[in-house]
Amino acid sequence: MTVSESELLRLAEKLREKAGARFVLGIVGPPGAGKSTLAERLRDVLNEGGRVAVVAPMDGFHRSNAELDEIGARARKGEPDTFDAEAYVAALRQVRAGSRVEWPTFSRVTDEPVPGGVMIGDEPVVITEGNYLLLDEGPWRDVRGLLDEAWFIDVPDELLVPRLLERFLAGGRSREEAEAKIAASDLRNAALVRATRDRADVVL
């Protein structure tokens, strides 16, 4: 997804108007839709006059590769059960309560979560982004109620595939490995995520 500068400023102003003591925005969409990019651009615009926003990525709650290897799920990395959804929900509850939270991030270099990658303090706007924020199953179903608003980025598969291919090649996978993962896992995940679109407040 490509958001123009004018649209970005409009979205940022919308957040400024709604933000109070704590406003939690969820940005949702399939893998490769541009969630992280939009979240980071919004944060940067909002923070031009001082630190008022922070990004809290769902990807920080990926289970480690060692954990996935133990349960034979590493090839499916990125599917709902390969995240620690319970820990994500618990961290969101802390954010909602206004607590200081050491939030994990995710490294595409090591392909592993990074504990305490970002510190959430008293910023009034917290932007969390990920695939499964609107999923209505298991522990994921608790996420929607912890968000003040959810924005869904809708991108067709024909745009997702080249983005994902570029991402996986940059991460060290061969073209054959990357194409196999996209076909076997990522496009299926994209369909699952799109099915949650109706639970969003805004579709971009």
C-alpha cells in the first residue's frame, strides 16, 4: 500500500483529534500489505512536535525458531499458532492500563523476536500492527476489544507476492524456497486475514 503525503497527514490529524490519555490503534492486513511502513510513517509524523506515539508490532510475539522446531511448525512460521497470542494480549492489556511496557520487536536479519525492542512509556498514541488483530478465534478474539480503533489495509495478492518474494530473498532464502513458502503459507494467511476485514473501523 502506498499512502500519499496528504493522506498520511490526514490520518495523523485524525489520530491527534482522538488521542487522550491513551489511544490504541490497530493496523491490520495480510503479510506484505505495508502495515509496518504505515505505522512507522504515522509515528514519525505524530512525533514531529515531541514523542507522542510509539509502534508496538505484533511480530515481536513470534515464537522463537527453537520453539517452532520443537513442535515441527517452523515451515508454517507466520500462521496464527506460531505466535504467542496469549503474551500479546497480556501486553496489550498492560498498554491499555497505562503501564510502562518493554515490548518485543522482530529482526528480519536473525528471523527471531527481540525482547524489549521498544519501550512504551506514557505516549498517548500506541500503534500496534499485525496480521491477526481482528481474528475471532482462540486468544486472538480478545485483541479487538483492546483497540480503540482498527484500520485494515487491503492489498490484492498480485501486489503482495512480489513484495513477499523480495522480503524473503533479502532474508537469505533461495527463490525456490521463497516461492514455496508464499504458495504454501503466506497466501493462505492472506485469505484468512481478509476474512476479518469487516471487523475493522476503516479500510484503506
